[in-house]
Amino acid sequence: GESVGLHLPTLSVQEGDNSIINCAYSNSASDYFIWYKQESGKGPQFIIDIRSNMDKRQGQRVTVLLNKTVKHLSLQIAATQPGDSAVYFCAELPGDYGQNFVFGPGTRLSVLP
Amino acid sequence: SQTIHQWPATLVQPVGSPLSLECTVEGTSNPNLYWYRQAAGRGLQLLFYSVGIGQISSEVPQNLSASRPQDRQFILSSKKLLLSDSGFYLCAWSVSSGGYNEQFFGPGTRLTVL
């Protein structure tokens, strides 16, 4: 299959443990953020989003935390499973009208049996 | 439900040859459409976006072009491919209402220029 990122930072986690993937964004005016999951050879899939008026949002097994003070976003995956192995990247939407999403380079999550 | 298609899935082309990648969306009207390129170890680079038929905005100058001949069809083209055009090309769509709307991605096209 397609190798999305040959030199991406990699996080290795034992199956069943929790994973924390981090993202630093650059634009203090960004007011909407998305985490995407990309499996090898496939297009990115939406996981969870958060607006800048929130600092935490929970989904099924996933939680996104937003710290606007330090411009930091994190994705927490509870009870990591083999199917969670993929590249994860964040996207920020600048608050200025007409701006498009800016995507981070991604982190490769490897789940160990 | 909405679906997005891209083809071909993989393509190997010689340097200097033309390119045409196609993207179509089903189940929605007047979407915003996007072309991205993803190089190994890097994030998604926005190449073009379109808010309507015949309306194309280019984010980076290069030897690629885009066209939107129909509401739900987005085409990425080149007259002469360069080695640096190799990469994973992704088409995406979003609703056109503006605001906080996620982008939905297609399966991608892996282009190798030799």
C-alpha cells in the first residue's frame, strides 16, 4: 500500500494503552480544528473536530484537547487497538474569511501487539 | 449519502507527458472542491480550490492546472509533467455554506513520474 509519510514522527503504543498525539499550530487566529486519520494508501478520514470556544471535546474513544494559550492541540485515543494504526494529522482553519485549512505533517501511530 | 471518487488510483507517467486526474462527488450540490498534494513526510499542500463551476483559485504557482466543467467534477491537469510532480494527490469536498465545515477526502491517486 501507499506509504504516506516515510519520515514522520512515530508513536509506538502497546495495544490496550492510551495514545496521545500532539499538534502545535501556528496561527493564533485559527478558530476551528480537525483531527484526521489516514491509513496507508487511503484518503484522510475525519475523526473529531473542536472550535476555539471549547477546550475539550469527546467522541467515541477519542478526546481532543485545545490549549489556545500555547497553541497546542492533542488527540487522545483510549484503549488503542491495532486498527488505530495510521497517520494522524491536525488541520487548523484560520479565522480570517476565505482562508482554507492548513494541515500539519502528521504523526504515525504504531500499535504493538 | 455523499461519496467522492478519484481515478485513476495509481498512475506512472514519463517526464514531459500530460496528466489528467479526475474527481467526482455524488450526493451533494454546489460543493467546494479541493485538490491537495501529499509528499512523503509532509502535510497536505493545497493546490487548487473551487467554489463553483469555472471558478478556480490557485494556491501555489506550478505547472499544474485545474478545471471544474461541471458542478461535481474537478479535474487536475498538466501539459508536461516534472519529476517533482510525483506524489499522492487528494481531492476533497466540503459544503459551501462557509463556517466550520469539515472536508471529506477521496481515496487519492498515487502519481509516479519517471
